[in-house]
Amino acid sequence: MVQTGADGFDGFVTARWPALFHLSRLLCGGDRHRAEDLLQEALVKLWFAWPKVADEAPEAYVRKILGRAAARSARRRWWGERPVDRLPEPAQAGDMSAAVAERSRLEAALAQLTPRQRAAVVLRYYQDLSEKQVAAVLGVPVGTARSHASRGVARLRQILADVIDPVG
């Protein structure tokens, strides 16, 4: 099904970039720049392993790389600053600002989780992987993956409940 060689790799990246970037962004807590770096790092690793994984499951391989790299990246660097291209503009009537605000709120809440909890929650509930698959991606026992996901969801509920204020 998947072609081997550079053409197959290019086709895979072109077809799956939006979904992989969205996953990467969620794993990075909404930080677009870190997500791009993380995905590029994962695709470089995929390129070198492409002859071995092209005919099997390249997306699962990239997901595994992304999950592990996201969990490691928080230990490596300090990411306190979040540069933006431009200042936000006020919302206009009839636009999708409510949906965007809700997504941004969820991304901000995800950013407050530990990297392993965030990875477990995103892989389990956004990517809809089983607990066993999440454990394999993170390289931990199933019980540990289950624990990270459970604690992450509990923390998300607490964060999101604290933030709910009436808009008026």
C-alpha cells in the first residue's frame, strides 16, 4: 500500500502532515513552534527508518516518536516564553471565536499537565488509542499509562472547572 523510497515518504508526509501536526501541537500544549520542531524531529527519525517501516505502520511509528519526544522535551529545556506573531484582535459577531476560545482553553489546560500525563491523555482520548497502545508509545507498563491518563483527566477536570466564569 505504501510506496518505498523518497516518493513514498513524501507522499506519506504530504497526506498525514495536518493530522500529525495537530497531534504534535496537542502534545506540546498548544505551542505551535514547539510542535513544528517536535514534528520535524520525528519526521527526520522516520526518514532514516523509512525502508523498515514504510510497508508496516509508519504513522504508528511517528506517533511513538512524537509521544516519547514530547515527554522528554520538557525535561530538556525551559519553555516559559511563548512568542506570538501578532496581538489578538477583538472577536467579531458571527465568527467562530467561541469554538476557538474553547479550543484555546483546552490547549492551555493541557499545557498545565506534566508531559507524560499530557501525552497519555492526548494519545488515549484524542488519538483514541487503547491503553496498551498508549503504554507501547510511551514505553511504560500499561498500569503506568493508565495512571498517567487517569491523573491527567482528573487534573484537566479540576483546571477547567476552576476557569469557568460567566461571560458578560
